[in-house]
Amino acid sequence: MQVISDIAMLRARSPGEPLAFVPTMGNLHEGHLSLIRLARRHAPRVAASIFVNRLQFAPGEDFERYPRTFASDCEKLAAEGVELVFAPDERTLYPEPQVYVVEPPPLANELEGKFRARFFHGVTTVVLKLFNCVQPACAVFGKKDYQQLMIVRGMVRQFNLPIEIVAGETLREQDGLAMSSRNGYLSASERAEAPRLHQVLQHVKARLGDGERDFEGLGGEALRGLAAAGWKPDYVEVRRQDDLGTPGPADTRLAVPGAARLGSTRLIDKVEA
Ligand code: PAF
């Protein structure tokens, strides 16, 4: 496995078969590895990146304490047969203040964007830069970060990038908690409580399945359930699955994304309904 931190060296590598690319911020868990395995089904060679992107963290968020586990990440990627890891440092990817940024669509100001100002500006800008560096044929994004997946897909379409975006399923712990690097922040008692977010979303899904069409009412009920259990919920909403737009009563393909804070840890999840 080649680990490359330099953009010129990355570009100079021998052009070979198409690359499937999995961008990550490191601290890899089974969820990431499932995306690597999915990538392998889409191209003969797999590349991953490890870069904690300051641009997508607001002041006061967890950029500084975000877990950095480079050596064990590389071991895991090597064990999966990954051919190439792009691991630039900040000065390589942002040698000067990044004053050119991608302007994401209005969806970027809803859901996650309502609570994390300019988060998607940071995500789309780094993803565009990573795509330009790695030049993959396809790239894999997890469905847990569903809004990110939708917004990256739109960016690729509108900027005519020759990259297929592939969506990977969310991997869960046995009790339903979506796998996430941020789960490591949870104390033992918070970890025991954490599956509630998924349970609440599943309950909304069940009510939708029973024919309930008061989407706002369902979201409000979910928020109250989380708050009653000691969470600080940001949002739980029923949206259209295909574009995360606001659904009408006749829409059948729905998604229920949610985010809430448990202690100092912010967790997100999403189910399809
Ligand atoms: O999903 C993530 O880990 C990050 O948002 C990404 C896509 C690697 C960009 O920094």
C-alpha cells in the first residue's frame, strides 16, 4: 500500500486502472471498512484519503479533539488491500487561506446546515480538492451522512465531474447505534443511552408505514421523546428520500434524518421509510 502525502507525487503515480475512492477523516471503524469493500466492487484499485478537514468544523466544534489514529488506520486499510492512501497535511491541502470555496445549494442551510454554519461549504470544498488530487473514477460515501451524500452528488452533477458517486449502507452496532468515529466520545452511560436516536427514527418510520402523514407532528413527537430522555435534539424531520426536499402527502419514498446531542457528543442518523 502506497501512502502519499504530496500532491505532485500523487499525480505522478503511474496511470493505471480506474480508482475507486473513499474519502475519510480517519479513525476508521467497520463502517468505513464496509465502504472500502463496496469501493472494491466498483473499480480494480481502491484509494482512501485521511484528512481531518478544518474547513468543515465551526469554531467551538471538535476539530482539535477529533480522534487521529493514523497508524492503526493505515493498518486497517492495508488489511483491506487498499492500494493507495492519500494523507496530506494541512499545509499541503491548504497552503494558503482557502478563499475560493464551493457554494452549495440551499439544502446546505437546512437540517445539518441549520446547526453547523458553513459545514457543507467546507465539505464540498475539500471533497472537490480531494477529487482533483486523486482523480478517481468513482467515490463512495456513507448513507449515514445522507445530506452530505445528496450535496456531493449534486456538486458532481453540476460541475460535470467524471466521477460516479456510490452510496454505502450505514453499519450499526448490535443495539442499532450507527457506527461513527464520534461514538468514542460517549461515556459508558451515554453509550447505553445512544441507541435511542435510532429507535426514535425507527418509530417515525413505523408511524409512516401505518399511513401517518402529519410529517411535522411526527418530527415534533420525536424531538420531545429525545428531550424527555435527556438529549438536546437538533432536528428530526421527514423528507423526500431522493432529494431531501419537503414531502407532500403523496410521496412514498421518504427519509427520516435526525441529529441530537447526548452530553457533549453530537450524533446523527437516518432511516429510509
Ligand atoms: O464524511 C466525512 O468523513 C467527511 O465529511 C469527508 C467526506 C471525508 C470530507 O472531509
